[in-house]
Amino acid sequence: MPKAKYDIIYHDLKQKIEDETYAYQDLLPSEHLLVQTYDCSRNTVRRALAELTAEGYVQPMHGKGVRNIFQPVDQAAFTVGGIESFLESAIRNKKVPFTKVLHFSQLSADEKISKKTGFPFGTKLYYIQRLRYLDGIPLILDHNYFSMEQVRDLTPEIARNSVYDYLENDLGISISTSKRTITVERMTQADETYLDLKDYTCLAVITNQTFDDNGIQFEYTQSRHRPDYFQFQDIAVRKKK
């Protein structure tokens, strides 16, 4: 599936912001110049800039242009407002990713799983436990539930690479919306077994229910992170009363 032109422009501008081709607080090239550079329409450029705005990379200023407000951080920064795969986050943070599949099975959602995940009782699910490494350090433990009806023919090999890449490029599923909760929780026995926790006894826990563009839930994931290594960032805008 070929990428849309706005997506290509978005990724190119994002890369130039991250590698400081456009320095912090600098104005990006004008909309007119971007249209000429990328040989596209104004609407295409505006859509790419809207994506960067939503992720907190730039700030449009009416009548003045678009300013770079991105600052790199030492920790791996995960976006709260966007939907990003582990692989995409690692690449953006310039970290070396590796995933180990610890458990892969099929099950039916009983009453407890249904209440926890939001999948209806009896839904056929894949349950996957994945250990995520960044630069060789085991820092994230993921517990994933995927609908077998939506995510067909899932395998451990796909789970080791990128489920989202498989969904979008092989199954043609449009990943649309994610309901997200962030908590701080005590470590579990599994956390202690698999993660390099140092002296930490609590973890940052991100819980997601993710839906396709038809509003159908296909995923429930709980990601458990060592707290000192991660920064979760979002962009907030104050609404005028």
C-alpha cells in the first residue's frame, strides 16, 4: 500500500526537525516554499503540518508561519496523544529495538478478561506477552490481547516484529483511535523476573484499548515501563472560553 504524499512530507519534515536541520524555535520554510519543494498542493502541506502540530513538534502562528517547538530528551519519549508502535517510537528516539515473545496463545474471553479488556464475553483472542529491549536493556513488558476475528493469522514472528505494520500493510486495517490510561503500579513477579528494574518497585503502566476506523476494538494492551527511563509527552492547548 503506497504512502500518501502528505505522509511522506510529514516524515521528511519530522526527520529534519529531529536532526536539527530546522533548529529549535526556528520558523519552518513558508507554506509556498514547501509546496514548491514537495511539488504538491497547499492542502497536502497543511495536512502534514497538522500531524506535526498534533504531536507537539511545531506551532502554527497566524500570519507569521510555523515555528519548531521540538526539543529532544535524553530519555525515550513516548507520545501520549498519538498512536505509535514500539518500533516507530524506538526509531524516533534513535534507540536500538528488540522484542522477545515470551508467551503466545489463543483463548476465549471469560468474564474476568472481558471486564478488564472491553472485549465481549466469548471473544476469541490472541494473548501475547512481549519483552521490549532498548539498546539491549529489557525495559518494557507488554501484555497484548488481539481479536482473532480482526487480526487474522497472527504469528509469533509477526508479534516479534510489528503487529501494527502487519495490520496496516498486510490486512489493510486502518488504526484509528486509542483510549489510554496511565497509572503507577507496584511491580509484579513477572516484572521482577523479566525487567531490569534496578531498585525500583513501581512501574509506569500504560493501558490501551485500540479501535479501527469502524469503531471496532481489535486490541487491548498493557505496557509496563521502568519509570526512570521513560518520558510520556503530549501537547495541550488551552481552549478559549
